[in-house]
Amino acid sequence: MNYLIEIATADLETTRSAVEGGADRIELCAGLSEGGTTPSYGTIRQCREMFAVSLFPIIRIRGGDFLYSDDEFTAMLSDARLCRELGCEGVVAGFLLADGSIDRKRTEAIVEAVYPLELTFHRAFDRCRDPFEALETLIQSGCQRILTSGQQPDAPGGADLIAQLVRAADERIVIMPGSGVRPENIRALANHTGAAEFHSSLRSKRKSDMKYRHAAFGEGDFMNPAISAEDVRALRAALEAG
């Protein structure tokens, strides 16, 4: 099987490390601690110019739930169109209605706005009421991919549902496990689910290069987001082992 690894990155430097480590695709985010929010125009543009890898910025105006006002959705639609203009390969987004079903109207609007870019429906899927009904809705809406942890906090915990979704999708849409995917579990997850694409953030921290550190602030204020290129290589090696 030809496997694909997507890495969620937080800025230019983490993207650089993920690309160096051999990531096939980047989910470019800000605010990873909130589950990912839309990165700045400048960050998207710079990453597009610096890296040849497939680039999928997340379109999410805020943290919290996935039920958006009309004004919020208008802003997200504008961000999605900018990603198309900047030459990205796709975007990542997700919309729910108050009853827990997929917001098909808004999903289709984003698909149309970014065409011919791909749309990955993110882990809003894990908060939906009926995952199999949602699967069919997203296929009909023109999405290419669903990022899911199997409606559990992490993908290893949701592996049974992910396997069922892979079978139900029947190659009509990609089911991509994400959340808690690490070198030590990715091979077992692949074997159990039959998935071919995997999503991981591999988040860590690195010490700031600041020499002056104000005494009123703690060590945590002088730590920056980091991804190890070696960790990305280890993820691929573990996936392809055996």
C-alpha cells in the first residue's frame, strides 16, 4: 500500500522541519492548542513560496464548537478563496448544525469556493451525531477526505469505528486517522483500520534563543513550538515497517 503522512504545523519553522522529515502534506494551522485556527495570510503565502510540499491551510475562525454565525462563515469563505489564489492544494474545514448533523449547505459552499482544490473535512466529524450518515453527506458534498479520531479523544481509541468507516467509504472518500498518531502506534493503526493516509502533529517545544529573560516571566514563556524532522522520519519508518 502507498501510505501518505500529513503533519499539522504551527508556523514557518515547524513546517520547515516537517518538510525536511519527509511529510507528504502539511495541514498549516495557527492555535494548535485550540485544535487549529486559520493561519495568517503572510504565513500561508510564505509557506507556499518556500515549500513545494502539498499545503492545506485550516479554515477555522476560532476555537470552540463548529456552529458558526453567518458573519463568521463569510470570513471563513474569504480565507478559503485566498488559499486558492495563493496556489494551495487544498483546505481543511468543518461545519455542523445545532442538531449535530453536517452543515451540508456550508460544506458545499466551501467546496465550490475553492474548486479545484481539495477539501478535507476535519475533526468536526468527531462531534457529529451519526458518523455513517455524515460520511454519506460529505461524499455527496464533494469532500475528498475526512480527518477523524473515530469519535474518541484519539485515533487509537477510535480505531474500531475508523475501520468501519474505511469499509463504508469503499474508496469513495479518504478516511484519515488523526490525533494521538505516533511512531509507536501507527503501524498497528494501519493494520487495524486499513487506512492509507495518516495525520499527526508530533508537537514538541524548543527553548527560545532569547538571551534576555525578564524575571517576571517563567520558563514556559521562553519556549517555542517545534517538530523534529527525525520524529517525522520515525513515523514513516514505523508505518512502512513490515
